[in-house]
Amino acid sequence: MLTERRLSRELALQIMYQREHGREDGEQAVRAFASHFRAPAKLMGYARRLVLGVAEEQESLDQALQKASPHWKLERMSHIDRNILRLAAYEIIHGQAPVKVAINEAVELAKSFGGESSPSFVNGVLDALARQMGAVEERSGMAGEQGFEPR
């Protein structure tokens, strides 16, 4: 069963893909999507937050992703992979989800929407991003989840 957050991430990915092709700002892309497709308000709420966050932080997210994938220029990545990476990077960097959760969700999106090599590619780039940021296990009793601790 898909969780509401996963469904919201799928909506966000679709909106981000549309945004990239239509050259719209985040809010315009959300409105255009909502005018053509019906989605429950509770799913659109988190999707909107993700889309607007990625749009606002895209330059810094792209810099962080480029650093984590030095052998792949962002513009050479598939549109889907690039947007999955931006979405997950936003969730990781801005604390929207624990690191392991954000990476796992991104890999699942890559399995559903990307190409054959997308899941391993997305996993590798996000793992590199997490390592560069110094991701460590949280000591808050949330076994198995990761957060960030400054070095």
C-alpha cells in the first residue's frame, strides 16, 4: 500500500517534470497541474510544499547534486532522474524526511518512473550527497533512520 507521503512525492515529481518542460515557476506549475488533474487536497498539500521548496532552492540543490555526482552533469541526466534527485535532496537538506527514508523513497520513484539503471544511479548520487553532508545515525531513539550532525 502506498503511503500518502509517497503519493504526494509522485505528484510532486509529475509537477516538477511539467515545470521543467514548461518553464513555469513553482506556483504556476502546481496550479496548472491541479487544473488538469484531480488529486486529494491532503496529497496536494505536501506535493505543493515540495515543488515550491525545490523551485526556491533549485540552484543550491543543483550545486549540491553536481558535487555529489562529479562525473555526470545535471543537464546530461534524464529529466526524471534529475527531478527525483532534486526532490530527495530537498527533503534531505531541509529536514523534510530522515536521510534513509528520503533515499528509499527516491529509489522507489526511480523504479516507477525512471529507466532501468535509474534506481542504482539515484541511490548512488544520494548516498554520496548524504556522506558529503556528514549524515550520521540520530541518537533520538529512531532506530535505523538517519539525520545530519554538523562536523
